[in-house]
Amino acid sequence: MISICLCTHNPRLDILKKVLESIQNQSAGAESFHFLLVDNASDPPLDASLLDQLKKCGISAQMIHEPSLGLQYARIAAVRHTRFDWVLWVDDDNELSPDFIKNGLDFIKTHSEVGCFGGKLLLPKTIKSSKWVVPFLPYLGIKNNGNTILIEKTDAWTLAEPPGAGAWVHRRVIDAYLLRAEENPAFFQLGRAGSKGLASCDDSIMMRGAYRLDLACAYVPSLWLYHHLDNKRFKFNYLIRLMFGYGESHTVLARLLAGPKKTPKEYRVIVRFLWLLLKAFKGGINQSLAFGIGIVAYHLGVRSEYLRQQQK
């Protein structure tokens, strides 16, 4: 068996019910998994009746409430209520394909060298985005790297590293994640905290733990899900804030993984920083003008976090 953990804060209930239906309709069968829903300080709190249909289908399911707002807190609460070797993380807008669990279990049987893996995160056909938004989609949790399995064991981000949505993570990697949470309070700067915070990289701090355990990350294209993004996330102001948040979070992530380091000259010396912004903008506008501005916002976020760290 595996544990499926879904952490949510003030979800869109119509989409959440669609997610629960996709779990209910898995071909793997109810005996393959236990389902855990973590209500992370929703207002009003979620009602346990949301799980009634799953239980009627013979699925072991429970809800817990985590009052400390933040995805990292919710995930820690989740894993403390699990006991199996593998955890599958599902977001509250992830509609799983019918064979998602079956295909994941089949992959586990033949790939003992892998510590975490995920698959395709597709935009439903009912959701339309403007062309200028397309370059931002990977930053919004849309991923399709083709139909070939990718397996990487490296201390760096690769296409094989799974995003948190739809990620399968081994207990050994999760235990390392919990230990890191205890060691450094900066850990809790990563990940969303309610609807206003746009911090990220909470998935990377978990998945990078695989390398330190001599385990690999993998991309498994037979695993796919529909990511029901809220149309509000396609707005220009939101996307620019998102990119700034990515810049801040990537800098925090680098410090957590490698320890404090001196601010690079590109972010410390203002002339070099302005030159960096110009090059970044020119590279970004090849995809869209908005994305060029977004890449500038990303580097502004990186510099902002370096300056904040210097002031400590």
C-alpha cells in the first residue's frame, strides 16, 4: 500500500470533488492505498463528509486539521500520519488519470534506485490561456517532457525532478525532509502560506534529498494528471509576483542545500546587475514581452533575498 496525501487551504470545492472522484475511480483498487486529506487552516474548516463517497467505495480515508498556515506545515502533519514506504502527493486541483496509481506501483517494482518520481501535468482542454501566458506555464505547474522515461541522480535541478503535484516520494527521502525542517528555520520560508504568499521550491527541498541518499529522481510519462489551474493565475500582475517569489525562493533553496555564500557579483554590483537584467529581458521577450518582464522580476527577487540575508 501507499499513502495518498492531499494538503489544501480554502479549496475550490467543485474542483476538489473532481480530484476526489479521480482517486475514487483508480484502476489500482481500494486495497492499494490509504487517503489522507489535510485541511490547512481553511475558513470555514472542511467537513469530513467530503470523504463519504470514498469510504462508500471501500477506500480507507481520513481527514486531519493542521492549524499552522503553510504548505510545509501541512506536509509535515501529513507524513506524521502515514506509515507506508511511499507517499503520493496530490494537490487540490490535480485530477489523476485512471491508471495513475497502477502505473506508479508498476514503476516502483522495477526501479529500486529511484527515491522520487512524477509524470505529466497537463492543462485541461477546458482551460484556455493567451499565447503570452504560455512561457509561464512551467512555473504554474504544467509539465510535459515527452514520452521517454528520464532518470537522473545529480545534485542539481533536472527535468527528472518531479514537482510536488503528483509526486511519489519514498519514506527515506521524506525522513530526510523532516530532519531538514528541524535543522533550519529557513525551511519554512519555502512553499505557499495561504492565498497571498507566492513562495515556492518546497518540492525541490524534498526531492533533492534523494541525491544525498544515493537515490535518483525520475520522470515517468505513463503518469499523467490534469492540473485545473484557476484562471486568476493567468493575470499579468499575479505572474510577475509569482516570478519575483520564485527568485526569492530559489535563493533560499540554494542556501539550505549548500549553506550561506557570498552574494554573486551579478547581484552585488549594481552595474553588473543592470546588465544582467538587460540580458534577461532580451532573452525573455523572445517568448513574449510579458515573460521578459517576468524574468526581470525573477532576478529582482533573487537580489532581494540576497540583500535580506546580508542584513541578518
